[in-house]
Amino acid sequence: MIEIDTFHLAVDPTLVYHLVRFYVENPHAREELGTETVMRRVQEQSF
């Protein structure tokens, strides 16, 4: 189990959950981390 303290993050904890879950379940998509693709994914909520 992974525990992430989202209290100090300036982001919705539910969003963090969905993003982490997406990248755990889709390791091939991890190559997009650090790119604009992640921001588009968040804006479109495509996880």
C-alpha cells in the first residue's frame, strides 16, 4: 500500500489518487510524466 500525505499538496487529494492509480495501472504511460501531456490528462480528466 502506498500512502501519500496530500495535506501539504496544493491539489485535490482525489485528483492525486486518480493520477497515481492511472500510472500504477498503466506503466507504459509513465513516459509522459514531466510533460505537457500530464497537464492535458488532468484538464480532460482522462485517467
